[in-house]
Amino acid sequence: MTDIRTDWTREEIAALFDLPLLDLVYQAAGVHRRHHDPRAVQVSTLLSIKTGACPEDCAYCPQSAHYQTGLEVERLLAVAQVRERAAAAKAAGAQRFCMGAAWRAPRDKDIEALIPMIEAVREQGLETCLTAGMLSEAQAGRLADAGLDYYNHNLDTSPEFYGEIITTRRFDDRLETLAAVREAGMKVCSGGIVGMNEARSDRVGLIHALATLPSHPESVPVNLLVRVEGTPLAQAEPLDPFEFVRTIAVARITMPASAVRLSAGRESMDEALQALCFLAGANSIFYGEKLLTTGNPEADADRRLFARLGLSGLVEASVEASPRCAA
């Protein structure tokens, strides 16, 4: 549609953030309805397939080897385990199965170990997504050849604030991985985290970086920081909930066709806040007991909320045990 642009300026995005909240939500809801079914929510499950011991120093991450968070390090899961969790996720209503591996950048032999996992998930009829760190062009091509649908690589925050959060890689490294993913023909999943003591100008910068990519990410996760003891951001000042809604709304307006996902931090949001986010243009969630290593609302709670709001996306199904979807 004609309102899809990749030439947004920071001034335009800042002006959106500065609108009266209800005016902003009203505008975002209109954009959402032009591009999406307002009652449909895409549902994904996220499984940690390799946990902890990551050499990166991301200040928000309990999986970093730089911090003592009490996290138990786990080796790469077996393919049979991934297949079992994918089957359970599908039975519980997921449409996409996302796998997360705590690597800075996978080795070529790691890529080869991931291929049968991708194939096992595809056998279940689920969309596949992977996040495993920085990729070379050749590695991205190999994953695409294996049938991977989406690759997740978040920008995290603005280019200006990035060095306050991560020092072990550059912001441009993330852009290079996104370019390799796009060139390989896979769909891009990329968003960021808010509530890391950043200024509103940094939230503007994050949205600007995403909305001015040559093509918008097909999926844009918006994470609210989960403060984990042992990480440098454990005592971060909580973000005003309405500022989170503003971020969702501005993401929707600037990236109209993308799926905007409520991701980490949803466990701390009450139902009214989540409903406002759906009105403001969020149309994707992770469900399951965990997001990699942090808590997430249970699937039954999401079903109840969907029913109360008249949303669809979770099938009426149950599993004896929740899949170990970590995030």
C-alpha cells in the first residue's frame, strides 16, 4: 500500500511519539486495520536450544558469561527433543516455532547441526525461525537452503545508545547480518528492547533504524526489559507503561505491513495494558511458560484473554505439559 515508506526521518518519528496518547493510538489502529485483520494475532513459541555461556556482554541478558545470574548452562539440544517440543507447540496453537541459541556467531559446524532441527520443525507444518547470533553470507544461504523461514536478529536499541548496552559487537554488525539474511531470501525478524534506561530519543532512534531498512522486517518484536538479578540492568528504572504503548503504536505506523510482536516482559503487563497494545497495532505474541530464560504468561491465560477481547490465533487445544519454550 502507498503508506509503506522507508524514508522516515527522526523528526517525523519523534513527532509521532509526542502526540497525545489517545490520538497516537487512534492513528495506529487505523493503519493496523488497513493492513491487517484487527482480530487476528499470530502466535509463536520460542525454545532455547542452547542456553548460556554466551561471550557477548549484553547488559540485559542472563545468558551472558560475563554475569552471575544463576542460569544453568545447557548444551545444544538433540533433534528429537526439538521435534517433541515443536509437536507440543503446534498442538497448543502455535503457528511458528522459534529456536534460540546463545552464540555470538555460530561456527559452520553449528549451522550443520541446526539443519535437521529446522527440518524437524517443518515436518510439523510450522513456520521456522532461528536466532543464533551473527551470520556470514554463506551461513545465511545455507540456512535458507534448509528451508528456514525467518531469522531473528534484534537491533536492541538506537545506534547512539548501543555502546551503553553492548561492547562486544558493533551496531553495524547487526545490520550486516540482517542484510545477509535478506540477501539469502529469508524473512527478517528484528526489533528491540525498551526500558533499559534509554531516553525517548533512543526509542525514536531504534524505530528509525528499523523503519528505514531497505525493506521493513516482516516481524518486529518489541521487548520490555525483564530485569534479572546479576545483570547490569537489574536495577533499571521501570518504563512508564504508556511509553511502551507509544512504542508499539509508532512501530505500527512506521512499519504498517509488519507483524508487531509483544515479546519479553509481557508477564508483567496486566490485561488492560495488553489490550491497549493490541488496539495500538500489536498483532503477534510469544506464548508458553518461558521466553528463552525469562517468564511468560501461560497459554491458558492467553486463551482467556483472547476470548475476552474477541481475538483469534490460539486454537482450543491443550497439551499435558507445556513445551519448554524458553526465550
